[in-house]
Amino acid sequence: MAEGPLSELPIAVFDSGVGGLTVLHECLVSLPHEDFVYLGDTARFPYGRRSGRELRGFALELAELLLAEGAKLLVVACNSATAAAAGALRERLAGRVGVVAVVGPESRLAARATRNGRVGLLATPATVASGAYDRALAAEAPGATLESVAAPELAPLIQAGGEIGALVVDCVERVCAPLRAAAVDTVILGCTHYPLVRPILQRTLGRGVEIVTSGVALADEVERELRARSLERPESRRGSYRFRCSGDPAAFRRLGTRFLQLPLGEVRHVDVAFAGRDDEHEASLSGRAAA
């Protein structure tokens, strides 16, 4: 372990909204000695129906905002952003910071968990359309099959907060029906919002179905990456965490407490410049990086 200016920087995490706080929760539990900064792009939530080009532009912008504050590792806690932009982020940030993302870690867990080789995926339309999980699972378990179901309404219903009512239950019943028909024995929750309704999902899928989430898998990946780069902080210290959002901080705090299951404290607003075509945005980012 090499204590120094770089190792003392926080781990940066971003997501389309508050769903990534389920990942941050696991990181805070597993790595209580590390510092974290979290950015939720609530002004542009949801990401699930956006194009790959648009998502790549959003991800590159959020990464630059976080790195401008200082970070020793970047965690992409959004499945849609990972599916569209993980490669672009690693290429753009090579030599500057390591990138850890969802999709790969939970695909490895699913490959180990399945007994009959039939794996289900619940995710946003953008994530399903990307084929990212198809490729990741095929790499880990070539003989397994993936039954993918797009759930465009589920993340917005969860993010809306409030009590879990009939709308959520009906949505879960509808999206789980194809998975039950396919007799899957393992289901990947391909959106960081979905763990909030895990009990309903488990009840609908049946207790014999293994549910795989990204939180624990990604926290393990973060720990491995820090060790590989000799960037860990001493385990004797207590880490801190802070929050940024592109939307209303009060709304983020109100919703975020439910997702994080820990106190949030202050949430600062950040401006996001890009809401149009991502080719223009990538050009602006290139100019910013060169400056």
C-alpha cells in the first residue's frame, strides 16, 4: 500500500439518478476506510430509453466533472451508461484513472450461480438493446442462454419513491412472466434501482431462483482494483462520502436516503452542459481535455 497524494483522493461514482446508491451502499460497507464522491445525473434521468451515442456523451461529461474534483478510481454504477460507454471511458481516461463498471462483475456471479444454464436479465431497453450482458455472459459461460426482458417503466416507478403499490407489483409481475416461462434459475438485476424491489421480485420469480445484483460484485471489483494499483487507504481510518446531483438537491436527498440506507448530509448541485447531440459534446470534451 502506497500512501500518498493519489491514494488520498476519493473514489468517484456516477449514475443516472439515485439507483447507484445501492452500489455505493455496498462500497461503504465493504470499504469503510475509503472516501467516496457520488454524482447522480437526476436532471437527465431516466437513461433507459436514450440512444447509445447520447449515453456515451453523458458518461464522458460526468467523468470529467468528477475527475476535475480529483479521484483515484472511477466507478460507473449505471448499467445503461456502462453498456453504451465503458469502452469509450476506458479509452478516454487511459493513463489518468482506472474505470470499474457494472455488467461484467454480475455476469461472472450469474455464470457461477446458474445450475441449469438458463439465466434471466431484467434491465432497461438501452441495456438490453446493447447486447452487453449477452457478450459478458457468453464470455463467462459459453453454454448458458440469456433471456433478456426490457423493463422501461420499472426504474422510473422506483425512483418516484413513495410506498410500493399496485403499479410496481403489476409491473414486476409483467416483466417476470417471460423469465418464469423460460424456466431460468438465475436472474441478473441489470439496473441499480431494482434491488429496492428485490423482495417483490423474489416472491414473483420463486424462492428457487437466484437473484444477482451489482452492488456486492462491484464493491469486490473496486477493492481488487485499488489493491492492484496500490491505492488503498489504511483500514484504521474512517472514510467520508459526499454527494453531487444535476437536478434538485432536496429531491435527491429525500429519495437518496431510502436507496443508501445511510445519512446523506449535504448534496451539492452541479451543472451539466450537454443535453443535445453527443458528437458535439465529445468535441467539446476533447477541447477541455487538451486545454
